Amino acid sequence: MPELPEVETVRRTLTELIVGKTIRSVKVYLPRIIQRPDDIQRFETELAGHRIVEIGRRGKFLRIVMDGLVLVSHLRMEGRYGLYSEGEPVEKHTHVIFKFTDGTELRYKDVRQFGTMHLFSPGEEFTNQPLAKLGLEPLEDSFTPEIFRQLISRRKTKIKPALLNQEYVVGLGNIYVDEALFRAGIHPEHPADKLSGLKLDRLHEAIVATLNEAVNAGGSSIKSYVNGQGEMGMFQHALRIYGRTGQACLVCGHPVEKTVVGGRGTHFCPICQKPYRPSRGQSKAGPGRPGSRSRENSEVLKG
């Protein structure tokens, strides 16, 4: 599934390709893609005549902002957009076509058919599903170490499932959670509420750095991800832990291991990411506070 870097790359690409264009007509070939409104003909007719003014993003969702409407699109597993000239052959698994007045077409293709689209009046999208309960944006200035520490230190769950929960921090998926935890030297099964303030600060730094590097590389093309111009992301070539089962850890040389955490395949180094062991000598400052004492992994993990 595309994560924040992949969706952000699609957002930037679509900004270049379709902002300023006016929709002439829309054709839906797979009605279940359209979640709101429940009347497909209404969806098609309401979009006609509207001009696209901005492409936004909230977590893993695209916001196609028009003059009077907002289309919220979730790519899910394999959804993708592409810009074509009118008259070009329509590829298999193309489910929605937006025809523009300039003779081009934005086509939505989805082999797995899991993607969704919701249509709203401007501003209404933030108070309704699927955006209403989304958490912090990790690439915005509001995502501070202090707020992250307060949020995560209260979670009585393993750290990996906590990071995957979109109601806490948005946009993180399996790939980038594994990468960030490795950089921070934190075992994916470490209890979130037992992490020291120092470790949480290191994890915050690792999340931001990992996502920024992935965005700059255009995302990771692990399976079938391409951006709106059909180009593959390149961050898969810079992955430090994800997908490297059995290969030597880039820090210590120990073979990378894979397990299942929260129902998700999880890659980690058992040397660099020590399992949590309760200790009688824990600081009175408690977990998640700057005064906590704990042994930290090597600074080289911060990369």
C-alpha cells in the first residue's frame, strides 16, 4: 500500500499535471470505488464544469481541491492516476476517467479495486470519514518531539502497532515504521509506554528523517507503485532494514530477522534493536519523560 512518501510524490506530480484544468465530464466504470455520494450519476454530474485549483494530502489520502468541491481519494493497495490524451487506448482496470476541456484525461486505474473516492463541499471533508479521526502529520511543524512524546508514551501497546495506527500519526506504513525503528535502535515489540524520553526523541527524529529522504527519492517501488507520470520511486534502493531478511545488518553485520508484529511482517536486527527487558532499576522519572535513564544503541543508527 502506498505510504506517505508515495502519496506525497503522487500529489506533487498531479499538481504539475492537472492543476488549472477544468473537468468536462466524468465516467465511472466501477461504482463501488465511489463511496460518497452513493448516487454514481450524481457524482459524475456534480464534478462537470469544476476547475482543479490544488492537490492536497492528508495522511495517505489525496485531496483534489476544486472551485466548490473536494475529492478525497485513497489509492489503497494498487490505485494509480495517469494523464492521457483523449483517444488513447484505455488500459484494463481503468475504473474512473475525468475528461478535461483541453482534450486530456485523468484516468484512475486499480487492479485490486480497493481504492475509494469521497466527494465533499470544501471543509466538510475534515469532519467526516475517512479524514475525521486522522492523527498528526509527521512532516508538519506541529509534529514536535514534545507532542510526539506525550502521544506515544500513553499507549499500552507495542511500539510498531502504535506507529501504524493512523489516529496517532498519519502516513506511516509497514516499510517506514520498520525503517524508523531500526534507525532509532528500538525493537518493534518494545512497549510504547516503556520507552524513555530519549528514545522517543530519537524515534521522532528517525521518523522525520526517513520520510523526508523517501519523499526526496520519490517513494519506494516495492511492488507496483509508480507516480502520476508512470515513474518508479527509488527509495527502495536505500532501505536499511525492510526486505533484507537474512542479509547482514548494515551496522553490526548480524543477519536481519523477520517476525510478525501486530499481524504485519516485521524486519529488525536483534543486536541493534534489543528486546525490551523490564528492570528493577528504572528511573523514577518514568517512561516517556526526558529524565528517564536507559541504555541506548549506537549513534550510528541515527544515520
